[in-house]
Amino acid sequence: MATKPCSICSSPARQAIDLCLVNGTSVRETARQFGLSPSSVQRHKKTCMKRQVPSLPTLPVTVYETATETAIAERITLSILQRVSNLVDVLETQARECASDKDRRNMTGTASALLKALELNARLTGELQPGQTNVLINNVPSLTQAPEWSIFLRCIEKHPEIRTELLAALNEAGL
């Protein structure tokens, strides 16, 4: 007897649904976001996703001892960054399609998945640190943490009147 095909596998929001489930969003929450029944989401997660994504063993984290090992790790990280970037591109395209079709049911889930993928991308690139809610520009969190700050301070110490005026202006600006 043939079984009925999975409705989620043929859904245009499938990638977003899968991403929610992989990121730990509950079956009930995922079902609510996409207007699906929890049982169909659970069935998809248990049957379809297990078929396509084999479980991987947990590997211990190692410290790199040589430049070669470090270079290999950087290439792998770049590959992960590229994959996350590609996922962001796919989800942005899907979000545009949902918006142009006025498909609000799938837009909610797609937007949620896109937000999570963007956050992951920002964390991988260092633009967003754990617990941080604002994104860094050029990976420099503030003027005083810029590498040039110590050089600037050393030079400005020779000019007390400029230093006083500059500090007053920075304080006024809230920096």
C-alpha cells in the first residue's frame, strides 16, 4: 500500500520549516508559525528529516598546534560561512517570493528562519558576540577599542588644549 507523500516535503516553506526544527524550535511552535498541524510537523521531523540528515557523532574540540592545522580550520570555517551565507540568500529569495505572493502563512516562518540564519552568520563573522544584541560595524565595537586608539592618545597627549576640546566633544556626543 502506497503512503501519502509528506505535505511539508512539497511545501515551498520546507527549508524554513527544516531550519526551525534543526535550530531547536519546538514542533508545536513550528506548526503554529507555518499554519500546520503539530502531528504533520512531528511526522516530517521523525521520518523525512532523519532520512535526509544522518546523525553525526560529536567530535572533541581540539587546539591547533601548527600553522597548517590552523589553515585547515580556517578553510573549513570559510566553508561553513559560505554555506550559511548561501542559506541566507535562499531564505531572502523565499521571503521575497512570499511577500510578492502575499503568502503570510509561509512568510512568518521564513522570516523567523531568516532571522536565525542572519544571527548565525553574524556570530560566525564576529559581528555579533554571545549575549550581544547590537551588530558591530567593521568588527570594532567602539572607538576606544580600535587598534589605532593608543597611537591617537599618544599623539594627542602632546597637545593638551586639543585633548581637552576633543574629550569634551566626545562626551557631548555620548562616546
